[in-house]
Amino acid sequence: MEVIIMKELLEGNEKLAEENREYFSDRHILAVNLMGAPGAGKTTFISAIAKELSDIPVGVIEGDIASSIDAENLEKQGIHASQINTCGECHLDSRVIRDGADQIDMKNAIVFIENVGNLICPAEFDLGESVRLLAASVPEGDDKAFKYVPMFSYADVVVLTKCDLKEAVGFDSENFQKGLRAVSQAPLFEVSLKKGQPAAGIKAVADYLKEKYNQMK
Amino acid sequence: MEVIIMKELLEGNEKLAEENREYFSDRHILAVNLMGAPGAGKTTFISAIAKELSDIPVGVIEGDIASSIDAENLEKQGIHASQINTCGECHLDSRVIRDGADQIDMKNAIVFIENVGNLICPAEFDLGESVRLLAASVPEGDDKAFKYVPMFSYADVVVLTKCDLKEAVGFDSENFQKGLRAVSQAPLFEVSLKKGQPAAGIKAVADYLKEKYNQMK
């Protein structure tokens, strides 16, 4: 019984995901599902890449189980953002994405969907996005791809954040690559986005997304 | 319909949680449900506190969605550990805990249940534990208690890990306390358990758990 209900829920989500995909396509929106653990640096990443994508409008659909801290911070930087509170739910689904998209009401843009901080559950929910971007942070450890296989294999692209902390935490880049490559061929970018220091590595991610954006019909 | 099924699942879990509680009580086991985000330093914390609790036997029930890296590392250090793979599930439930407890088969001990790295879902599942210990790490950021309210209010005790990184990541201790105190009166301990450096702060956590252990009938 449980499995059937889950399947129905997932099927319902799939249908809405297809509708979202059409909605984004019609409006020439590259929708990026940004996933990662709590504190992986997802909001900081959005701030930094929005600056780098200056010629393309950027919107954000923020997901959090509570609070509107992230959307408020982004709005302060002039980034158009809507906030979804999931009221305890551990992931975003396609239904709420459409609400968020309607709220920011954009066209010809890159829209980041900042998922709830969770390295597990969001990998089960297609949101109708074009790109699945996983932010994994250095302090989480170099063994994460071995342990969180569904998420690491779900991602189209992986951004390793907080690379300035590699030495401080004894991060083994080789072991991280080994874990990642065991489950995924996704391109890997490394960034350092520490406050008060020049952003490193973000241009390459912006170029990757620009190319995806320009490839859209 | 969905809600009813969820309720039944949770009710089933509640019943098994009570059975676990009796099982642990009969064997004079202090069961500690150790929760935290991926990379919060849960396994490192167990290694360090096991040394500090040297006069009390320590066992570990390890939960991961995949791999047995953590249990293997603990076994290498002579800590009795069983590994539960949740096969994608985002939390441990009471049923698997009993399996893990049977496997390590201990009495008169402190048993750590290392939950799946997830700052959301585990807060919905009572495992029959005596203590709910949340490991929150400095690099996750000082705003986490504002955002992950259910988990922070669920914890009986909070251990802030990786405190040696406070300066490197610009962690605002006051803001962290503010978020925590808005939802919880749980005692807060701060630890630094960096490899190659003396463990700082762990004795106070060990004393706290010893007291809980000695208070058991």
C-alpha cells in the first residue's frame, strides 16, 4: 500500500515536472535545480554567479523548511527571488516550483531553484529543471560521493565549494574524485567564495551555464 | 489518504521505539541518537568520545544510505560497531535499530546510534533512544537553527563541532546562540576534534553523558 501511494505521489510530481519544463521552455528560462547539504554554500553561490552572469537576468526560487533569510539576502543584492517555505518537508516538488516561478514571473533568464538543504531526498523529485547542479562543500569531507550515491549520480554538474578550506580540513581531492567518478561523469568545478576575498573559479561555472542557456531553442 | 498512511507508519515506529526503549533499559544501555547534516563530524565525534568514556563500554549502530566506511573506521579503533545500510532511505527507524542492537549485543554500555546525515527527516523518528544529540558543525553556518527548526528543537543536547574553523569561516557565535535559544534550551557544547591536534571540549560532553548513564536505574 505504502509503495503504491509513493508511486502515485511521484507520478503526480512527474506530470507537473513536465508542465514546468514546458513553462520554462516557452519563456526561454534555464532552470537550475541547485541541491546540496545544509551549509554547502548554495545561497553564496547564487550571489556570486549572478554577478558573473551580469548580461543574463537571474531569478531565484528559494526553498527552506522555515525562514526567509536567504531570499531576503538575495533581494538586498537586487536578485529577484521568491521564497517557498516547505513547512517541514525535506524537499521541493514540482507543484511549489510553479507557484515560485509565477511569483518571480520572468522570461529570458536563468532561474536558480535553491532546494532544501538535504543530500538525500531532493534527488527523488524532478522539478522540471534543465540542469541539476549539486553544491558539495569541502568541510563536508572527501568521502561524501561514496555515501550519498543517489544524489551524486543524479547531478548533471558538481560544484565543489569552500575550496579555500582544503588545507585547514585536510581534504583529499583525489579521494573525492575517486568517489565522484565511481558514480558519475558530471563535470566538476571548484570554487572559493569567501567573503572579503576575490571569488575564485566561478567564471568557469558561469560559462558552463551560459552555454546551456544559449543552446536553448 | 497520504496522511493516514504516514500516520500508520509513524505509529508503527512509535510502538517499536517503546520496545527499543525497554530493550535498552533492561540492558542498562544509554542509547544516544546522534543526528546531524552530512559532514557534521558525527563519526569523528564518536571516535573521540569513546576514548574519553574509557571506563564505560561504547557501541555504535551506524546508519548510512550506502557504504560501510564509518563502521569499518570505528572497528579499526576497537569500537564495537554494526552497519545499517538504509538503501536510499533518509533516516533510521526503530525496526532497523533493533537489528543493529542485536548485532552488537551489548550490556552496561553507551551505544551511539549514528543517524543518516540529514538535518530534517531523522527528527520525525523516535528510535527509543535516551538522549537526542545533535552535531552541528561550524562550516554549516551560524544561521542553521533559524532554518532547521524541527531538528534543533528536537535535540536534547547540541554539540557544535569543528570550532577550530570559526575564524576561517567567519562564524558568528552570538547569532548561532540566538537561533538556538529561540527554539531550544538544550545544553550546548563546543568541540574541536581536528586530526593531529589535541581534542578540545570533548571531556565536558563525556561528563554529561556519564551523568545520564549513571542516572539510569
